Amino acid sequence: MDLLAQMETFVRVVEGKSLSAAARAQRLSLPAVSRQLRALEQELGATLLVRSTRTLHVTDAGREWYERSRRVLGDVEDARQAVRSGTRGVSGRLVVSTSLSFGSAVIVPRLAKLAAKHPQLVIDLRLEDHLVDLVAEGVDIAVRAGAPPPDSTAFVAQPLFTMERVLVAAPRWLRKHGTPREPDQLRRQPCLLQVTLAGNAIPWLLRLRAQPDNFVTIEVEGQLRTNTPTALCYLALEGAGIAYLPDWLVAPHLAQGTLRPVLPAWSSPPHTAWALHRAEHRGSARHRAFLAALPRTSAEI
């Protein structure tokens, strides 16, 4: 039996978390998938999956085989692309994970042009506001903003661009409530709060632009709270309060005048957007094509 086919089936089972999902993805019968897995385990002399009627558990040996299979299948696909590059260009499937707000504002507007340039490239974009396990969840590239990922020989973290959070409000809200002149005045204003999935409010850490070492943390209160910056931006546009949002998200609204800066001399410390992928995909044509489409400065957004 074709070992590459068995590898692909096994990868599909792990990423789909079921034999049925793998069967549907490959247009195989469920018994055919089961036969491939049994033959693979017999060939390797190891149990890769522990299956019951309700759950599927990947063993340590299975995890090792999954990671190596992904690497081998990726190398085979890259080799196929290299041979076909004269006629077909970049091809294959790329799974990308990013946050809802960042993905909607930064990545989605670039996908149509990327797809037109590489018609054989298939991109599965996942918009999800939680950290992902690239291996366990079958993700090729994760794009997130914040602290740099920990050093690792297994992964490559490519910096994209630097951003800040800024304070904004709708003109009508400022006319009604007045414009704060000092950070302490924010404590007495109704604010729009971003919270973590655990429900904890994200603090407003501000620095004076002219004095980057001058930091202040403001504990603010507000009636409206959400975990998604896009929702906070919409509420700010509706005149519901002051919001503390990424500059790339509010830039078009500031340019249109539908939002106005609050305390423009202050902003958050800079944060970097990162694209994280496994080290073995460093030279992948699919990865290079996708990363080349992303902005390198906030002005490009």
C-alpha cells in the first residue's frame, strides 16, 4: 500500500479528529480509511491512535509520526511545485489562523488579489481569538500581535510590522461628554472595555509619546465589554464611549473623521505582529507567497 497515501490519511484523521472526517476529505469509504490505518500501524509496529466510539486519542508515537508525515508531505508538495513552477506556479493548501479583528481588517482584504495571482493556491483562513497549537490543529501559519513567541528551533517567528493602541471616540460622544486632557480624567468617563476570554478587563497602559519611558496604567470602568476589538470599534462609532484600539483598526475611521483621537500625545507601548510557522516550512513556496502579501508597515494597511 502506498506509504504517502497512508501518511496523508493519518494526517487527515489527526487534523479532522475523526476517521469519518478523513474519509469525507479524501472521498474514501470509512472501511478504506480503517484499513489504511491498520496497515500503517502494522508496518510501523506501533499504536498511533487509540479509538473508541466517541473519542480519538493520538499516542506519543502517533504524534511523532504526524509531525514527520506533515514534513514529508510538505516536502513532496514543494517538490511538485518546483517542477511545475514553469506552468502552474504556487499551488496546494495553506491553513492560516489569526484573530477575528486582525484577520478581517488586515488579511481578508488581501486574499482576493493573492488568489488571483496564484489560482492553484487554496487558503483556509481561520478567524479565532485564541492561541493555537500549530501541530495539533493542523495550522500552517498563525498570525498574532503581541510579545515575541518564545525561542524555539521547531518554529520560525517572522515579524511583520509594529503597531500601537490609541484612544478614540466618536465626535458626538466628545461633544456630549467633553474631551479628556489628562489620562487620569479617563477614570471618570464611560469607557469601552476589551476583556479576555476569562472575563478580565485588559488594562489601559499608556505612554507619553514625547517621553517613551513615562508610563501610566489607567483603571477604567464601562458598561459595555467584549473580547473583540472589532466590536469595540463599532460601539465607538455608535458614540457609546472611549475605546482603546489598535491603530490599524481605527486608521480609516480617523481619516474619515467618524472617530477622533483622544489624548493623541499618548499611546500604548509598541507591539509587533508576528507570523509563526514550523521551521521545516521555511522555504515553502506557499508560505513565501502568503507572507509576501502581508503588510510590512502599519501604513500599508
